[in-house]
Amino acid sequence: MTAVLRRVFELLLLAALLSACEKAPSFKNLDITGNTQFGSDFSLPDTHGKTRTLADFRGKAVVLFFGYTHCPDVCPTTLAELSQAMQQLGDKSKDVQVLMVTVDPARDTPDLLGQYVAAFNPTYIGLRPADDAQLVKVAKDFRVYYAKSQGKTPGDYTMDHTAASYVFDKDGKLRLFARDGQGVEPWVHDLKLLID
């Protein structure tokens, strides 16, 4: 009887070890793997007019960020944090693509958006919806809020918008919802898990 109990214990221990090995990675950001409430793809022109989809970046982790070039705080902070994360990733940064979708295409011309994202990192790509309908669609797909907040003059306004990013793995599956302004360390930690 003791040999049988020992064998049962060994099998249970083996099952527990195998289960531990198969557990999902422990992300610092919100793991939304398998969540179907958010978009799973996009089709938007980049700053050169080329239509981009998630398939263009297969084999890379993709950070999809919504913002605008005149943003006074959240957008530049997030892009700077991601830039620092890319530096810390070193050679592994080639396996990450940061994409910024503008929620203010009226002011964010292709040239301005292209220069803006490149100022943070030359590999970043700006995506600019061709019209209001395209912006509405991608915002709805990813449940991104945006609204114009009028200033003192017609051209003086800000854009309220969701302050978060979406992260896709190398196979193009949506994995993370990342709060903006979280600092560099969570980005480095989670991106390493997705690209290793």
C-alpha cells in the first residue's frame, strides 16, 4: 500500500509541476488575453499613405497607442517611457513595434505626425485615419474614448482621450491593456515576456 501511495503522490507532484510550467506569464499590466470586447485588428494609413494592418508586424510585439501630437502630458510621457523601455531592451527592441493612432487627424498632418513619433524613436510609426468614419470605427473597435475640448479660440483645443495602450504578441493576439504613465519597468518586464 505504501508503494501505491508513494506512486500516487509522485504523479500528483508531477501534475502540479507540469501545471506550474504551463501557467500564463505574470504580466505587470492587465492581461486581457482572449478578451473579445476589444479590437483584434485595424486598417489605417501610416504617415506615408500606406495602409497598415496588424499582419504587417507579424513576428513583433505591437504596442498600439491612441493620442495626438498637441497633447500636453499623457502622450509625450507614454512615448518617452516606451522609448526608454526600447533602450533597456537593447537588441530585443527590434522585436517591438510602437504604433500611435492620432485622435486629432485635423491637426496631425502626415508630416507632423511622422516627425512627432520619430522624435521619440525612429522606429515608431504614426497612423492617421483618412476620415472621421475611419477614426470612429477604430476607436469603437478598441473602445477608445476621444472628444474635443474647446479652448478660447477655434484652433485652440485639446483632445480628451483614453490614456492606455494595447499590446499584441508576436502572433498578433491581443494580450495586454497597459495604463499610460506607469513608468518604464512594467513596459520592459511585459515586453520581454512577449518577445522571448
